[in-house]
Amino acid sequence: MQSLAMIENWPVPTAAAAVVTSDGTLLGTHGPTAHRFPLASVTKPLAAYAALVAYEEGAVELDEPAGPEGSTVRHLLAHTSGLAFDEHRVTAPPGTRRLYSNAGFEVLGDHIAKATEIPFAEYARQAVLEPLGMTSTSLEGSPAKDGVSTVDDLVRFAAEVQAPRLLDPRTVLEAQTVVHPGLKGVLPGYGHQNPNDWGLGFEIRDSKSPHWTGLSSSPATFGHFGQSGTFLWIDPAAGAACVALTDRAFGPWAAEVWTPFSDAVLAELAASR
């Protein structure tokens, strides 16, 4: 795909990108796709997928207590537990605000580790990474932000999410459906959003503006971006997913180049139909 070459003009030391369709076809790559990049918050969808495997295996229930009083596994996945951003401190009653929380995902990881009697990083490896052949990916450290991976591995993950084999497709559909609709909150790097919609570990685009995806991205688009200059989006309307990883921290540069890049990818996808 010619649009992927746009990453050559990004003001970053290293970048790699790829597009994979809903049937698993790799449409194109650009850059060092085997290079291992810090994922920052793109770690969260991987951690969430492992949590959903734990749910399907019966190790946890989505509505069992987890985190602050009144919070559940579902609340933690959807950033509605009331926990603060990076502190294990309650700042709102569960289910009342969309408070984006690294702490919530860390509590989630600890909860699953206790339920399965397996350290979370190892559980994620066994449940998600190993079955998908994601041999260059590690979730050691915080399940909110310490993952390391490659474009090649994230293409495998994006293909799985679009055509699930590890999970029941109904579970993945629930993960990309808004949990607690109508809640407002801050989308990190993009300011207050009303509503600030989120699924189970995946951010949902809906009508958010400004946003890190394309202007032409469908409202059903879901995924995540990371403060290490990384993103993964899946657009069901386009029938494809896009991964882009860099080694420069998120900032104004990313807001300037990501949206036109995604629009170019979507335009090329549409033209090829």
C-alpha cells in the first residue's frame, strides 16, 4: 500500500506500519516490522484480551467485584472503576465517570493473577501471545503500559480481533461495544470528550473530535494509541486494521500526522474495492 510510505515523513527516528484485512490478508507493510517498540498504552488491548480469555475460561466473571468498593472487572476494563490515572486512589463512584486509569489495569492484572494463580504477564503469554505466534511480544511490568512488541506481532493480534479464534466472536463484539454509554471524560492527549466512549479495553471512536484516527474513520472504529507514539485501530466498516509503531513520544507531531495518514490508508482501501 502506497499510503504506508507516508511514515517516512514522520519526525521520528524509527517507524513501521502495516494494514491487515478482516480475513487476515496482509495488504502492505512499511519500515522495520520486526523491530521491537515500547507500546505504552497499546499494551491495554493485549491485556484486555487476556482478561477476556480468563473470563471465557471461567477464572473470572465480568461482573464480579474487583478494585474499589462497588467496582467490577467490567468497570476496570472500561475505565469506570473510579480509580485515578496513575494512583491507586478512588476519585469517583464506579460507573459514574470515564476516568482513564493505568492504575485500574494494574489492579485488573493483579486480580487475574490471583484468580488464575499465574503471574499476569505469564498468563497473557499462555492465553494470547503464544497461541497467536506473537513471539516478539512481552507484557512484563504494568499491564497498562509496559508491553513491548513489533508490527509483525500486532498484525497477528489485529487479525485475531477481526476474526476471533481465541475468543467467542460474541465476546469480542461486546469488547467493541460501549460500556456505560453517555459518560464524559478526558481522552489523554485530546482533551475532554462528551461522551468519552469505551468498550472492554478498547477505545471506541464514535463521534469524538478531535481524535487520533482519521476524519473518515467510521464511528465503529476501535483500538488504542500509546504515549510512546504508537497506535492500532480496527475499522469494521473498512474491513481492515492498521498498526503504526514509532520510537518518539506522543506529542503535537502525532496529532498532525496520524489523522491524514489514517485517511490516506482508508482512501486506498476504498479505492481497491
